[in-house]
Amino acid sequence: MRIVLGVSGGIAAYKAVHLLRLLREDGHQVDVIPTPSSLEFIGRATWEAISGRPVTTSVFEGVEQVRHVRLGQEADLVVVAPATADLLARARAGTADDLLTSTLLATQARTLLVPAMHTEMWQNPATVENVAVLRQRGLHVMDPAVGRLTGTDSGPGRLPEPEDIKARVDQISAGGVQRHVRPQGEPDAAPSGRLSGRTVVITAGGTREPLDPVRYLGNRSSGKQGIALALEAAAQGAEVTLITGIIDAELPPELPGNLTRQSVETAHQLQQAVLGAAEHADMLIMAAAVADFRPAEYAQAKIKKSEGGENPVITLERNPDILADLVRRRNSSGRGPGVIVGFAAETGDEGTDPLDLAQQKLLRKGCELLVFNRVGEDLVFGQDQTEVHILASFGAQGVLGEAEPVHVTGSKQEAASAVVARAAQLLEATQQL
């Protein structure tokens, strides 16, 4: 397959070298098009040596070959990694002031843009709008990873690892090489699905809290329910962002075009990712099993067994309450999802009904809906079957005109359909008031 690898001017350009090697090892012919500013980070000689192809940046180089058009015409896939905020803006505007943007404008091949920038730039309304427009035009835009950025700050904006980008390339390639270009005068396809035109953020899987370089605190969540919810919301026409922690479930080999995935590991990383994605969302479904506690101290070296046989003492501290914090932020600012759905995994005990605990959690968190699971060893976590109760807050009960919880027993896909339908019903009713 012929791939054009565009590299824009960000510090994350060094990761694109590893991505190029992965693509070449897979047998692809790769033409690298760096922007002039990206050559400040990685030189032309590096790209030519690894790609085995000539590298130019200007439309005035290789004029006799008309490279600014030919490269895009002959490509089966165009990948831009990293794609800076400036590159996204220029791609959205359709400018053609260098070889890379000219190629983007000329190609009809499937195109994958992989953003990398500081969190504030990724969350800026201009970038949010640019990404939305590019996705509407049929381009694939990965969400950035969450983690350490240039300097001491961290958050969403980090370039995904080359292996993750390569996996997305493989998914896109499996679906064919051409993207649909609507002929002039052909009307837009009519939106379908109950959530058409809506933006939905869904979390899935568990979090890991590192104890030392080898060990971590985690939980049994597989991510199956969150993935089922994301696929259902996408099937209903929503633009879905799926934020996964640690999952033990397979995603479809080809994700729907209106579903993008972002991976995190810790509760803090999940918080940063959700804060960035949910501000402009219509609906948030917090299906991830977030660790309530993390080790108060991280050991830089593996904790060893003492010769005297003493047991180590591990002090835990609370993780942020992501769900409650998001509800507070939305209620105080007036910005954020109109419907927030929480999850409660409860075991109960001899003197406490777990459903009562879920009702108390719903009041404490302040979300509109809460999905209750009775969990335990070999119960719900990692299973294909489930049993859920969908509880509504007092306010939501008033809007829906129903007070009794919705009870679903069956597959996790059936549960996902019920949860998404209930949340969509509430969203529709709320916006009609």
C-alpha cells in the first residue's frame, strides 16, 4: 500500500520516526512529507534514510513531477502525525501553502490526522470546531493521548504511541482505501438514529494505580459494558468518544466512523481526558470502574521482601471523585453534558441491600441516571450477561414522569440499548421544556 506520512512541526515528531519504521516493516511504500518547521526537529536525511524515498517540503521542488498533486493522487492512505493545531486549522480551511497541505487538498484517499499539542490548545473552541468539521468531511481524527507533555504539565494532547497509530492505520486499511467524496450537487445524507447530531462521551474499563515500577492496584472490570454502550450510541447516530482504561475485551476490527477511542491508565489521567472531552458533549456515560484509592507514595524501585520478614505498610489516599466533580462543574458553569449517567457496582453485606446503596450514591453524585450492578467474583465483571437497574434522580423522574427503576436482565448489549434509550429519552424531554 502507498502511504503518505505527513509530519508537522511539533516536538512529538520524533515518534513519527518509529511510526515510519513500523509502516516500512509492514511492507508499505511510504513517502514522507515534513512541513518546513518540522525539519527543525527531525532532519530530511533521517526521513530519506528510513523511507528510502526522496523527501521534499515545497511545491517548487520536483516541479517536473507535479509532486504537490501526484503524491495525493497516488496515495492509498494519508497519515499526518503529529498534526499540530496549526495544521488542523489549515486542513480545515483548505489552504495549500506547502507540499503537505497541497497533498491533503488533492488526495481522495482515506486520511488519518493524529493531533498533538498542549491541552489548552486541544480544548480551545477553535480546535474543537476544526476537528468536528474535519470529521464531518470524512477524515479520521484520532483523539490525543493523555499524559506528560512538553515541560512539567500533563493532560490530553500527547501524541498516541506509534503502535496505537499503526493499529488505527490497520483498521482504516481493512475498510478499503477510498473515502467517499460527494459529487457536486448531491445532498447530504439524511441523519439517522435517535442521537444523530449529538456528541456522547463514554468511559470503559478499569484504572490502574501504580505502586512501584512492577505492581499496581486495579480491579476486575473488563470494559465490555462500556464498549457495548459506545457501539450502541454510535449506532444511534451520535459522535462518540470512547475513553478506555485497562480493558480485557476486544474492540471491533473496524470502529464506526463516528466513534473514536482514547486510552488512559490511571484515575487522574481519566479525569483529565473526561474533562477535556465532556465540556462540549450532550451526554456523558461514566461506565469505567475508577479506583477509589491510590498508593499515597510511588516507590521508584521494586518493593523487596525484607530479610526479617516484615510486611510492608502501604498507605492509600483517595482518588478524585470524577463523576461528582463533573456534575458540580456543569451545574456551576452551565456548560457540559445535559445528561450524565453514572454507574454503581455494589456488593452489599448481610445488613445492607446493595440497591439501597445505589440509591444513596445517586443522591450523593447528583447525576441524572445511575446504572446499578450487583457485583462479585464471577458476577458481572468480565461476563457477557448482566443484570442492571437504571435509576433516575428526582428531577429526571419528574421530566420522564416515571419513578420506578428500569430493570434489565440479559446480554451487555441489551443493557447498553436500554441505558442509551433511557438517556436519549431524558435528553429529548429536557430540551423540549
